[in-house]
Amino acid sequence: MVAHDGKDSHKVLEKTFDWQHARALEVGKWSLAAASGLVVAVVVVALRQPSEAAVQTQPWRIGPLALDLSWTWSALVALLAGVLISVGVAAFRSAARTQTRYILAQNLLARLQDIRPFLKLATEQADRE
């Protein structure tokens, strides 16, 4: 960006970090929304009263094992919800760190623009070889 006389380098850098911040926020929001939907599903399964037919057929027999599938699925869905919550929290933390990375990148860009003539010479020599 600096070596090729990018006069709008700061704007390009700002747009890049705006996109990165918005993406992290969206991932966080969608992950937490999906996790909350799964948590509600697990709570509904846990609080529902079994019907007469369900009481007669549960626990289901699979070979020699007696397995209550509703609790097994509930545990798996709760585990998935936990993973989604972790992804959402990590995405929000990444979004929070975006500002710091943006400031550091702006600082680096300003320093590199100070040595633009030397970068231009190095680029021209590399193109000749």
C-alpha cells in the first residue's frame, strides 16, 4: 500500500478494520442466538411431563443397553450450546481487540510512509531482477 503511492491507504485500512469488526460482531450475535435457542429447547425437554405412551416405551432398548434417548439428546444439544456460547464470547473478544489492532496498524502505516522513497527504490530494484 505504501510503496505504490496509495494516497487513500488510511481509508483502505479503516474499511478493512470496519469490515473485520462488523464480521466479528455478527458471528458473536448469531452464535449466541443459536445457543440460546438450543438452551430453550433443552429446558423445554427437561420440564415437560412425559405422556403415558412415552412412559411405556422409555427407556428404549438398543441391544442389551437401556438408553433414555431424550436425555442423551438433551446432553448433546447442551454441549453444542456450550460450544456455540464459547464461539460467541470469543468473537466478541476479537471484536473488542479490533480497535487496538487498528491503532497499531495506523501507527505502522504512518511510519512506513516516512520511508516511502526507500521502499519505492527497493520495489523498483526487485522488479528489475
